[in-house]
Amino acid sequence: MSTPARPQVPTQPPRPQSPSAAGFLPVDRIQPRRTWWIAPLVGVLVALVVQLVAALLLLLSPMALDSCSAANPCGGTEAAIGVALVLFLLALLSLGVPWYPAKRKSLGVGIAVSLIPLGLTLASIGTLLIGIGVG
């Protein structure tokens, strides 16, 4: 009597794969550092404090337009307030950006990406102050 042939078992376990637009690729096997969260947390906290100052300046900036009239137009100030508002909204939206790259990439990339919200907020404040005529 003959015994049935046993199926061949692969010697290595199959590697998990993740879908992408280009097809299936091996899963990223980079292990996050134990303290990966420090750079984005510090960046977000500093950016939030600066964003409070930016929000205060944006709320007070319409007072800079009180002297505007038909004889004294303030078109540059209005444009600066609009640009500052857009940059401020981008800064708010960018608060979530640093978390994933900081966990998956090197420390330098984590720190650099964590500075994005702060940079956008400072650009917002600078644009607003230059437009109002403070700087």
C-alpha cells in the first residue's frame, strides 16, 4: 500500500505584504524608536503656544483697518490679513503632519518635520505684522 504524498512546506514563512498603487510591496519593517514621540510632541506644543499668539493678532488685526477710508485705502493690509489667515489655517491643519514620519523615519527627519507647524505659524505672524506695518 502506498502512502499519499505530503504537500511541500516552504522553509521560510511568507512575508506579509501591503497593497500600494504599484501592487503589493513588502511591509516596512523599520521599528520605531522608543522615544519617537518626543520631537512631534514638543513641536506641536510649541506651535500651539505660538498659534495662540497668532490667533490673538489675527483677531486684533481688523483694528488696523479702522483708519481705512476712500481717501486712505488699505489694500495691502487687507491682503496681508488674508494671507496670514490662510497660513494660520494651514498651520492648524499641519499639527497632525509630524506624527507618522517621526515614528517611521530617523531622528533628524522627525525633528525637521516637527518644525512644519511652527514655521507656518511664524510665517503667518510675520506676514500679518509686515502687512499691518509693524515690521
